[in-house]
Amino acid sequence: MSLWRTRRSSSDEGSALILVPTLTLISILLLGIGVDTVAAVFAQRSLENLGQSCALKAAQALSPGAFYNSGTFVISQEELQIDLKSCLRASTIPSSLTVISSNATTSGDLVEIDLNAIVHPPLVPSLLKNISNISLTAVAYAQEVATPN
């Protein structure tokens, strides 16, 4: 038996000192991107719901005079814009979502609502300074349906 122990040299010594902090940093970055992606998806859904509800409200802005005169449903453009603005003011929009433009158009009895918004991601701007806002767009259509009396 040998009295001297031979020490095996390993080239892997100290690799945990580099590997663990690197993997921790990568996982934190991926977690932040995941949270911001989920926040953007929820903001997009909120914007689409807002557009749909405003389109339905605007489609109910029928011009009674035009209906009684011509027998067709005609949506007043002035009432349409007023209803869109009041719908946007009355809605509950998440604080991270900012509606930057809205437009309502009509063709006959069909209403189209275009909403453009930006969402401010909660985490990534603190990690990556180049990403501060994500642009979102929602388009909704509604049509007034005649109900028999």
C-alpha cells in the first residue's frame, strides 16, 4: 500500500462559481420576459374587449329620423363619435394600458372601431432600456340587428 495518496486533478474545479450565477441571471431574464409577455397578452385582451363593447354601444346609436324616413338603419356619425368617446371614458382600462388613438367609422348599419394603444411592460424596461412600450391594435365590428315589434 502506498502511503502517499495521489491527488486527481480535475479541470471542473470552480466551474460552479461561473455556472450558477450565469444560469441564475438567464433564468431571471427569462422570467421577466415571460411576465411582460403575459402582461401584454392581458392588455391586448382588455383592448379587444373595450373595442367590442364600444362597437356594440356605437351600433345602438341609430338615427331615428333616418330610420323613419327611409326605412333603413343609418348610424349618425356625430352620435357615433360621441358614443365612442363616452365609452372610452366610462371604461375601466388597466393602468399599464394607454389608448393613444381611436376611430369610429360606419358604412350603413355596420360600425368599425379602431383602437391603438401602448402598454408599459412591468419588468423589462428596468432590465432592457430599449424596450419601453409595446404597441397594440384592436379592431371591432358591430351591426345593429332589427328586432320585430
